[in-house]
Amino acid sequence: GGRAARLRVLVRNVGGSRSGRIKVCASIRGRGLRITGKGRCRSLGRLAAKRRASLRFRVKAKRRTGRRGSAKVKFKVTENGRRVAGANARVRIS
């Protein structure tokens, strides 16, 4: 049970030309959370110069986690399979 947290990831193309194929993947450090919804990796396609796009990921506490505290969610952004950026978020489990 429990509520799902929604994490928003904003990806921005700061370059002067169109990007390659952009993919954002989420991974969780620790055992208390799981990613629900559309899966842990999402594709954004190609992003025009100076444009941005956002994705929402849903994470939820596992059923009988028995854990309190927080877990770390890591996001990895790749362009044509090569890592170009990353971000971290902390989700509190109570």
C-alpha cells in the first residue's frame, strides 16, 4: 500500500543543434522502493536545439518493506547510448 511519489525529470538540450536519441533511466539504491507505471527507462526521441522536455516517474514503497528512512533514486540520461547527464533524488519512506 501507500501513496506513490511522482518524480519529475526535466531534460534540456543546451547545445546549438538537434540532439541524438535521448533516453532516461531510473534506478533505485536500497530495497524499500519500486518503480511503477511505464517502466524504468523512457525514450524522448530527438530534442531540438534549446528545447526541453519533462518525464514523470512514479515510485512506490514495496508492500511489506518494514523499512523507514529514505531511498535514493538515480536518473541517467543517455544520447545514442552514451551517458551525457545524471541526477539524484531522495524519497522518504514512512
